[in-house]
Amino acid sequence: MFLLYQNNKIISEKYILERQIPKGLGIEVVKDDKIKKDSVIASGEMFEEKERVDIAGELEVDADESYKYLKCINGEGINKGDLIAIKKKSMLRKEKEVFARVSGVINLSEINSGILKIYDVAKETTINAGVEGKVIRVIKDKEIGILCRVLKIIPFKIFGNTISGELFFLDNDKEEEVLDSNNNIEIGSNLKGSIIALKFNSSFKFLRKLAIYGVKGIITAGISLQILDNIKKDGLWGMSIFVLNCYGISEFDSNMLKYIKINDGSLCIIDKKNKELILTNTPDKKESENIVSNSKTFLKNYDIGAKVFIINENYFGEYGIIEGMEQNNVKVKVNNGKIIEEVENNLILID
């Protein structure tokens, strides 16, 4: 039987939040400034994403083949109604065409994932801090370091890259509740650039719909091995996925659900490098005393000889035996007798 990974919750009183500043914006703060969540830290003109077009889905072609059907080039200005992609008819299929639904500038940065983006002309843009704290580092027009208080959640697994965005909690029990009669997502909010926390275990098609809507990341309690296989084949379409508990069907426990709910609408970071979820709206001081405040992990409860299931790329699907600990890694003896060192998130304890 697979055991669920027990997420560590860590309050960090002196976390350095690194806010990356998009190219073209100027920084509006200096070192030692005290800032609030709504403080403007950068402003200027930048291109804004206006529309995302699912070329692969509309033409019914493989994502990495989408570019072959384009009738436009990167950086080209187009008008609403212009032809942007076509799959010509053959003996066995009808011709399919895709027309621009808005005017703008073509961006092909995600075309290998089957997605074409249309940008608007440059507009005045501001970025808020998203946290309360103190500016301790400024790298001109690139990055701001903010000393602040956050809640860290250690995951079972992260797919994708480090991202940040506004957290949006989808408080529905199943995906059918958020789809209209045409299978479009209908929740009355702009999802573009957000990180979505899903209460339900979604399908692969639903995840792709979220990507088309411009969602940057997903927080989910569990993820099926079938979805994992599809991700390996088709990619993540620029999204990151933060898995809290396990492979398979799972749900948030009551405490985790509470922390996610209070962060609805707040800045959130999925940190791939440090393997953690950063929530910026933290519990009050009294409640924080009940949260784990050290880096104890379930691996420290492993017995020598315990059996584990390995989920890294090189040994995915193999079983191993715990031989001991080496700093922050676990020594595992695999079937061929070789002893490897693995990080905790690549192991599932078998009972």
C-alpha cells in the first residue's frame, strides 16, 4: 500500500522573497523601504497577453506538430478574422481553419505545446509587492529581494519550473461543476497568470483547458499516473504542477484546506529549486505555534530495510531497500544491487 506523503508546514519569519521584474519595467523601490502588499514595486509599459489559441486542439493535431499548419509568423501584426492556421483537406478529412478572434501581435513562444498567443500593444503596467516586508536587495530592472513572513509547504512532487502568481481556490467537488454546456470553464474570474488550487482530482483534458486560459500553475492533492504519462508525452504547456500528497486520488486535509482558503487571492510561489510552496498570507502568531517549525520529514522515521517505490526519471517504477541516510539524501539499494542516493520526494514508502 502506498503511504501519503505528510506535508511539512514551516513558518519562516525571515524569508527572502525574490520578485522578478519583467523586461521593460522600472523598479519603484529602494533598499530598506518598508512595503505593504499593495505597494507598487515596478511600473512601465509592457506587452499584455490578449488571447491564447489552442492550435493543436482546434486542428486536432499533435502539439509539437502545430507549427507546420501556421499561416503567420512570430511578431506579425494581425487583425480580428485573419487566418492564422489551416489543416488542408485530404481524402479522409475535411479542411480545418483557425481565425484570429482578436487583433494583436503573434507570439509563438509556446507553439511547441500547441498554443499560439496574441499580444496587445504595449500598455502602462504596475506590479504590486504582494507581501508586507522590507526591501533588502535591488538589482536594477531585474529583481527585488523582500524580507517577509511566509508559510512554506513541502510537497510530494513538483513538475515544471519556479513560478509565482495570484492563488485562486476552485472550491468545487468535481470539474463538471465549472464547465458550461460547451465544455468551457465558467467561473466568472480571469484565470490568466494565476495559480489554481483544485479541490477535486482533475482529468488531463481539464488541465489543458486551464493552460489555454493562461493558468501558470496547479496545486492538487493527488495526480494520476495516467495524467503523468500524458504529461511526459505532451508536456506541461508552460504550467507547473504542485502535488501535495501522492500519485492517485487524494484530497486536502482540513488544515491544508484552511491555509489554502485564507490565501485565496494572495501571492503564491511554486519553488521548484527549493521544492516548496510559498504562501504569503500566513496564520496569526498564536495559530503558528501549532505548525511544524523545523525541517523534520517523514524519511527520518524510516527504518533500515524499509521498502520504497522510486519515482525519479532514472529509476522510475523500481523498488528499493533503505540502507541509511547521507546528509539530506537517502541511501537506497535497488534491484541490481547498486546503492543510490535519492532525495525524499522521489521515494514512496511501501507498507
